[in-house]
Amino acid sequence: MGPSISRKEFLKGMAALPIAYGLRFPHFLSKVQSSHPWKLSLNAYSFNRPLRDGTIDLFDLLDFCAEQQFAAIDPTAYYFPGYPDIPSDSYLYEFKRKAFLLGLDISGTGIRNDFADPDKEKREAGIELIRQWIGVAAKMGAPHLRIFTGRNPHEGYSRDQVFEWMAEAIERCCADGKKLGVMISLQNHNEFLKTAEDVNRLFDMIDSDWFGLNQDIGSYRQHNPYEEIPQNISHTITWQIKEHVWINDEQVPTDFVKLFRIIKQANYQGYLPLETLGPGDPYEKVPLLLKNVKEALSQL
């Protein structure tokens, strides 16, 4: 048995490892030096057009995420074969397998629903759709399923009534999520919910530890987003980090340093999914967004 070393000598040796092995293990070095706990993910909607027209598929997007050194992917359900029908287990497990082999987490997934619809049968259909896709999320190992409030104009019904519909429906979805270990994340999408006050009102009506906010920074359009984001951040379990926000009815580039300081101050610990929108080639737009985000993170 060799000579023992003191705890102090051991820690001193460990501290030297990044210097000695930094060039050989760059990912290890970057994690040691990181000033934030977040992992960057890509929301598949960034590639909406090529995914919709069949130019690429979700497996191609996994390759792209690995090449760009994302930590995770958020494969929106719209892009699975046959949506809204659930995909086969063989497809899901092959997707999960490839993600794992590429070193990618599956940070979440999401569907489209409308709980603002006055037709109760349609709201019930939305609950059933969510229940089915909770099962898909569980099979993939996705920790949350993203849902929406809806955009129906609900003519003849008050906003108070719609809030009640939504709260009742979402609580039922959360109960289903709890059974399979999948959180329900509500995206504020500038539809029925337009302000931080709207978001907090709905959260005050729902009593579930399995409910959280998918905070969409580009959907605060009534007031200053950098003032609204902190008002909802206590509910936030994941994000939609976009290249633009809205200020005074104008779309302007996101101040990522300002945003990330807000997020850091709130002690958020999870994923930061990135999403690009609008015209342009996502193969150019996404790397640019990723570059800008990393530069901002380096300033924290």
C-alpha cells in the first residue's frame, strides 16, 4: 500500500487537473469553469419549415444538436410521424437510443391544445391528447410536456369563465402527469394569457406540484418583458429563449446578459431551450443564436 495523502494535498491535486488536462478534455474544463448551472437545449420548432416539408427529420436534428454541442433537444410533438396520433414504441425508443449515444438529453416535448374553446367536448379531447402524449414523454424520458392555454375567442363567455375551464382541465392533466412522472409545463404564448399578471392568476388557481411554467420570453408584449419575466419566474421550470423580445410594440434583439442575470438571480437550475423564429435558414440562425447566448453566459 502506498503512502497516504492528506485531504488538503488531494484537493490541491484535483485543482490542478483542469490545467493539466484542459486541452485533452475541453468539456471537463468548460464545466469546471462554468459560472452557471444551465444546460442549453434546442427546441425543434427552430427547424419548423424543413421538418414540415420533410427536408429533414428529428433524427437529422439530433445530429445537428450534437455537432453544435447542445446538451439537449426538445423534440416538439408536431414533428413525430402521424401527429397527433402517438408514434410507435419502436420509433420512440430508437430516437431515445440515438439521443443517448450522441450524449443528448431530451429536455422536454410539447403538443398543441386549446382550453379556451367553449365546446366542452373539444376541451375533453385536448385533455385526452395531453394524457396520451404524457405517455410518450415518459417513454422518451422527457421530464415535462409543454401545453398551451388556447386562442379561441370564446365569444359569449367571460375571461373569468375561461380561467375556470383552464384551471379545471390543467389540474386533471397534472394528475395524469404525476402518475407517470411527467410535469405539465404551460407556455405563455401571447394567446389567452398575455401578461405576467394573467400567468400568476392561473397559477394561483391550480394546486399541483406537477405544474410549472414554460416561460416564453418573446410573448410578453403588453409591458416591458424584463419587468414581467421576474414576476413569473418562481413558477418557471423551463424556457423558450428567443433572439427577439417585444418592447413598445416593436420587436428588438434580446439583451441576453440582462436576461441571464435575472435568471441567475432567481437561482434557476434547469435547461435553457433556444428557439429561433421567422424567415431565414435555421442552419445559419441557430448557430448565431447559440454563439450570442454563449457570449452572454461568459459575462456572468
